[in-house]
Amino acid sequence: MTSIEKAIALPQRAVLLMAAAALSALPLITTYDVMMRYVFHAPTIWATEISIYLLQFVVFLTPGALLADGRHLRVTFWIESLTGRSRRVAERVAALAVVPYAAVLVWYGATYAIRAYERGMVSPTLLQVPLWLVYALVPLGGVLLLLGVVLRCLSVGSPETKEGAAA
């Protein structure tokens, strides 16, 4: 793995670790909320909202790392029938097809997050979370997805990947 690939992979790995922590926290928070609500008749004001934000974190920030590792949801029946150079080209084209989608996420997500920041928008709950933080997950996820495309294109066909061994 080159130094460029390592530099791109580092934030991707960090996001996956944070996502694992978020996914581990979700059932704990939900269980706590259910217990407080139905056993002690004292519902929490934060559990549902925090759970939603944690899930948004996972949904928007992990696809780039999954794409880079070749674990992103995809249809592979055609690509798996190819070998050698044609397979590597098809893998790269498939990864590059994500670029327009990621660019839209970055552009419109950033626009929306900036607007929320300028207007001082907060969640309509007692927590009053600044919504620009939540909305910023969208363009950040788009950037990580673009980095995942770069990493995927660089790694396809290398000896460290499954495709390299099969090709």
C-alpha cells in the first residue's frame, strides 16, 4: 500500500471504528430508553434523537470505507465472470460511477449545512442540537465516498485485494 493509499485509508478506518462504536451504543441507548419509559414511567428526552443521529452517522459516513474495501453493496455477477485486465477495468468503471452521486452529496449537502449554520437552526427538541452538525454528515460522507473511489481504483488488481489474486 502506497503512502497515498495509507493516507486515504486512515480516516476510512477511523470512521469504521466510530461506526462500530455507534452501532454498539444504539441497542444500549434504546434499551435504556425503553426501560425508563415503560418500567419507571420516566421517558428520556434525548435517547431517540441521539439514536437517530448515531444512525445517520453510520449511514452517511461508512459507504466510502466499504467501497474502498470492496464490501459496498453491489451487483457482481457480471464483474465476477471477467478475468485479468477486463475485470480490473470493470471494477474501476463501477467505482467511478459513484463519483456523480458523491459530488451531488458534497455540493447540496454542504449548501444545506452552511444554510443551517448561517440561520442558526437547531433541532426542535429540548436538546436543541445545532442542525448544521447533523447536516454536515452528508457532504462529509460524500467526501469520504470520493476518497473511497480513489482508494478502490488504486487498489483494484493489487496483490493485497481479492481481485488481484483472482485476476
